[in-house]
Amino acid sequence: MQDAPADQPPPEPPPPAGDTALDELFGAGDFGDRLAAGAEWLGRQLSSADVSIQAAIIAVALIPALIFGSQLRKLIMAQIAPRAPYGVLRRAANAFAHIASPIALSLIWFAASVILDALGRPNGVVNAGISLLGAWIVIRLVTLVIRSPFWSRVAFYIAWPVAALDVFGVLDDTIRNLDRLSVPLGRNPDGGPGAFSAFDFIRVIILLLVLFWIAGAVSKFVKGRIAASAELTPSFQTLLIKVLDIVLPAAAFLIALQMVGFNFATLAIFGGAMGLAIGFGLQRTISNFFAGFTLVAEKSIKPGDVVEVGQTFGWVTEMTARYVTLRTRDGKAHLIPNDRFIEEGVVNWSHADRIVRLHAGFGVSYATADLRAVKKAAEETAVTVERVLKTPAPMCNLVEFGDSRVNFDLRFWINDPANGVANVTSQVMLALWDRLKEMGIEMPFPQRDLHVRTLPPGVPGKS
């Protein structure tokens, strides 16, 4: 038997039984070991005394939570909900009564967590339950109180991820990592470098959503109180509402930035760009906005006024920051920009008071013997129409000796122009037609006489 050459490597030992090339490539054996180790660790955790104690606390807490929650629900429904005003507060009281037992369970778990921490015992399982149950309570409250699919989705996509991160113990690490992703923004008031992190951005978004909703609820409540106040004029009510529509959202935005520690000095960087944007892109919008304030402050028009803008006649039903809603007699709502009232002018039929004078012109034949009788008859006929005022009394004036008739102008007054002016003028003229017919007075129409003359002899062209 010959010895192997010295430069030949020794033969490799045979692979262990059961190993294959696939196991070596994917490490299936190591994976199985890790899976077995994980299952063993989970078994030890579930069989440990601390986990068993926390699981028992979670389960046993259901009994007092059901009892206390039932009593809390009865208290809310009997004492709090009936006294809450209709709207958000009433829905909030009913929502708390609806989920009283889960809230009681969360409070009991929280108390148990505090006790375990004071005794130096682990409380991770109880805290995980508190986080998940708290996320469910938040989502349920938003759904019951606000009743908005948008806010329900917002609560779902915020509450559950936060609860999940807290359960797995990575919430603090996630916050720190988001806080490291920052954009430098000038310097802080104390001289240090200023920054705006990704976590600050998320906080601003959440705070803006909450504060804008609060501002909307407050604005709706205050507007209702303003509209119900009989001591405020319609113009002043509109002015206050316009101020609320600007101040409350702006205050919510500034409060949100202040709560995250935003350095307002950095806003000066964007001042020039914003000024250019307003000057070019928002010129008409800003013009309508300030025109609306001018109209309200000067009281040139107000809700309920009967106005005429160009060919549009109707009454003002609403004044917003950008336009005035003008409702016409045919039921159409014309949204007219505020600056048009200032640039083109407006005829306000009820600016000082609602008494306006209308005109009805007519003519009679030159064969009429007594023109003074026509004048008196016209004035008496006008007051027979229901909407025509007796004081000031109608006045009929002879205004012109026309080509084919004597022209009169009947002037009368009404105090309800919102009900239309053309219709009452039509009623007066129909009544006047009937009266003149009874008096046998003719109302002529234009006539032309055509005279045909015979050409004299000797004119060229005569046959």
C-alpha cells in the first residue's frame, strides 16, 4: 500500500447524517435551532411566575370592570348626558357611557401596573394590554363623537401604530430616531442651533388636526351664539363671523408650532416668497377678502338687503370672505365676488329703509277732456293694489305732451321690495287699464298718416 503524496490534502470527514447541500446552503439546521430556542424562551416566559401573575391580573380585572363600568354607565346616562347640550358634548357623554366598561378596565389595569412597579415586579404584559386597549378606546371615542370617516381613519392609523410600538418596547427608540432626522433652521433664541425634526413634523400634523377640529367646534358654537343675539346688527354679526374664520385657524396653527418649540424667527426667511405669492397668485383672492371687510364695516350691504348689481336683482342671503350670495326671484343663487360691489357699485333698495318708490308710465288721447280727472283716477287706482302704501300717497304727474298722446307718470311706494318690484308695477298698470276703460278714456298708440299726391303734368316719368 502506497502512502499518499505529501502535497495532497487530507480527505474531508464525511458530513453528519441527515445534512444535505440544501441544508448547508440555507442554514436550515441553524434556523431550526433558533426557532427551537425562541419557542423555549417563549415557554419559559409564559411559565414564569411574573407573567402568570400579570395574566391573572388582566383576567381577574374583568369582573370589577364590568361591575364598575355598569354603575358608571348608569351615572352618566342619568346625571351627565341629560344636562349636556345637544351636539358634540351630548355625543361625547353618550360615547363615554357606551364604552364605560372598557374605560373602567383600563383604569384598573393602570392601577395594577402602578402597584407592580412600586413592588419592583415586572409589569410589561399589563402595560401592553393598557396600550392596546387605550388605542381601541381612542378610536371608538372618535368614531362615536365626531362621526366622520376621515377622523376615524386618522385615529386608526395613529393610535394602533403607536400602541404596537409601545407593546414591543420600541416606541422610545422610534421617537429618538425620528428626532435625529432634522433640518437646521437658523438659531434658537438662546443662541444654539435650531432644527426641525421629523418627529416635530409628525407632532405638528397631529396637533394641527386636533386644534383645527377644536377651532371648528368653537367657531360653530360661537357663531350660533352670535346669530342668536338680537342685540347685534346683521352687519356686525357678519363681521364677527369673518374675524372668527381667520383668527381661530391662525391661532391653531401658531399654537401647534409653539407647542413643538418651533423658532418663529426662521419664518422671516420665507416672508419674501410668501409676499410674492400673495402679490401675484392670490391678488384677486386678497382683494375679495378685504373688500368683504370693507362692505361689512361700512354697512353698505347686509344680509336681508334687496340689491341690484348689473342685471341681477335679489336679496342678500349670505356674506362670506370671498363672495356675497344674492338670491333672485327665480330661486337662483348668484355668488358675486366682493370686489365687484366696490368696483362697479350696487343699487341697494333697502339701505336706509325698505320703503321704495316705483313708477308706472301711461298715456291718454288728446281727445280726453279732463286731464285732472285722469290724474285723480290714477292715484285712487294705485292704492287699491294691496302692496301699495297709502302713506306716502301715490302721485300722478303729467310729464309730456307727446307726438300722439298725453303722457303721465304714476309714482307709488311699497315697503317690501324683497317680494319683487316688477310684479307690483304690473298689478298697478292692470288696475289702471281697467279704470280708464270704465271712464271711457282712450289710451292711443303711435299712428302715422301717409299722404299720396298726384304728380303734376310735365314731370318726367309720368305716363
